[in-house]
Amino acid sequence: MVSIGKVLVLFGIILIVAGVFLQFLHRIPWFGRLPGDILVRKNNFTVYFPITTSIVISIILSLVFWLWSRR
């Protein structure tokens, strides 16, 4: 049985890695501007739907977790 302390440490590490990744996200020029991402701009209104970016992230994470589970 996994203790709650180990689970919290794991979530903390995941949050730290995600935070570092988000800090350097703006240096990837194509990320968030893929074909298929929808951007709607009106006078004082902007809506952004990163559909393609979300699909790419989902595929990458699925592969990572699939490879991790095969260990």
C-alpha cells in the first residue's frame, strides 16, 4: 500500500516539473500556434481554443504513460 506522504511527494514533483515546463513554454515558437488552433478576436473580446495543441499534448502524455506502465 502506498502511503499518503509518497503520493503527496509525487504530486509535488509533478507540479514542479510542470511549472518549469511552463516557464520555458514561450521559447517554443510553434507551441500554441498550430494549424487547427482557433483564435477569435472581436473588439474587446478574445477567445482561444488550442484544439490541435491539446491533441498533441494528449498523444505525447499517452505515449509517456504507456511506456511508463510497461516497465
